[in-house]
Amino acid sequence: MAPPRIPPIQGLLAFEALARLRSVTHAAEEMSVTPSAVSHRIRQMETLLAVKLFARGDFSLTPAGAAYLERVREAIAALQHVPGTLGVGQATRLRLGVTPTFARQMLLPRIAQFRHAYPDIELQLQVSLPVHHVMAEEADVEVRFGTGHFPDRESVQLFADRITPVCSPEYLAETGPLDGLATEEAAARVRFIRCALEPWRTWFKAVGIAQPEPVVGSQFNDLGMAWDAAVAGFGVALLRLRAGQPWLESGQLVRLSRDSLPSPHDYFLCWKAGALERWECAAFVDWLRQALHDGP
């Protein structure tokens, strides 16, 4: 039985470019060929491999295509390393800027998956300040928190979340029933934990509380710190249901309402124009989007 044929390098490069750029036109421009040439190479790849690589017209990958993309990127990276030009065992470094709560709750619990999938990529993580996007050093890829309007970066939304008011069981016992924190009377009896990342006006407007943004009460510039303050009995905080799930599951915080609202802010993955031409940046972006899509 003849061994399976290895796809031609131009086909592999076309596949990697199309998976990264999600555009036949952009992939063709990068490779200095025509769009029809890119399409032909992808069809040739799928015929040779006897597997469908792309699922839909938006060029999202099939499960088989996503798995094969990892191998293709590893192979391309290996071919780019010319013997004698790099130190033995030298890894490809990727500088990642990430907000504190996202790092603790969403990234670090999954980071072993990335290490196993891409052992040749050495991650260098640094904390960035939400909203202001301030970091000690320049990053190749950033996780930003906000509305998604980043004039200096290309970006993709990682996931949306919903918010609801929470407090510790002890604080609720101290204040008594709060009627879902949906009345003026209930709002007058609580201490609000303030955080510019999740302003209270979103909740007030939705439930009809005619009250301005609180100007007194403990204030934090990190979501996780605000939720930990609620655990410590500082008052009532707005919790993001997905990112803050561990606080609810542990019983440290309890919901005051069965209702929840879309948050005006979300997490976005950002990079400077052209950064995804580097295979390690493209690999991390694809991996994190898939990891968050598959996980809780």
C-alpha cells in the first residue's frame, strides 16, 4: 500500500493563510497569487487529504480542519527555523497582555491546553489595566475589556456576558430581603460596591430605579477584587455570570435577582495590523477563541 501523499507546500501555505485571514482575497494578496489560485489549492488539499477543511462560507474550520491547522503551523514553524541560526531549544516567544480577572478566571485554567498544543511557543504574560489598556511593555496580542471600539488595534470579540447583582449570604441576612434589587426602597438599604468596569446605571435603568450612579461606597478597578469585596461583606456588586461563576458555585456570593442583563462591556482579543502574519500570534488567537467556545 502506497504511503499517503504529503500536500504541496503551496497548498499548506494557502490553507494556513485562509484559516488565519478568513478571506480568499486577503490570502491571495499575501501570497501574491490570484484568488482562484488559492481556491484551487484548497480544493486540491481537501481532495488529497479526503477531508473537508472549511465548514462554511465564512471560512470557519471544521473540527478536522482545526486539528490539521495545528500540525500545519507546527510544520511551517519548523521549516522556518534554519539550522545554525537559533540556539538549541530556543522557543518562539509570544508576548500577551491580559486583564487580571480574565487571566485568573478564563486564561490560566486553560493554559495547559495551549502548552500541550504549542510546546514551541513560550508565553510571556503581563497584566494590563482594564479600560486604560496600560501595560509595562508592548504586547503582541492583548485581551482588552470594553465596548470594542479600539482605533489603534484590530480586534475580535471573545464572548459576551450577562450581569446580575450579588452579595454574600451574611450580608443578605444582615439587610433582609431585597426584592431582587428592583425597587427604590431596596436600593436605599444597600451599600453599593463601585467598579467603573460594570457601572450600576445599567441595572438601575433596566429595573426602573431613578437613581444616579453611586458616588459613595467602596470602589475597585478590578472585577475580581470587587467580587471578593462582596464576599467580605462590603456590600452588593454586579457580577458577570460567566466570568464570576466560581463565586456563585462556591456559595460565597448569592444572586439577588433571577434576572440578568447583557453587559455593555465585553472581552476582546486585540492586535496591531499585520501581527497575525506571525504564525504564533495567529495560533494563539485561534486557540483562545476555540477554547472559550468549547469551555464553560
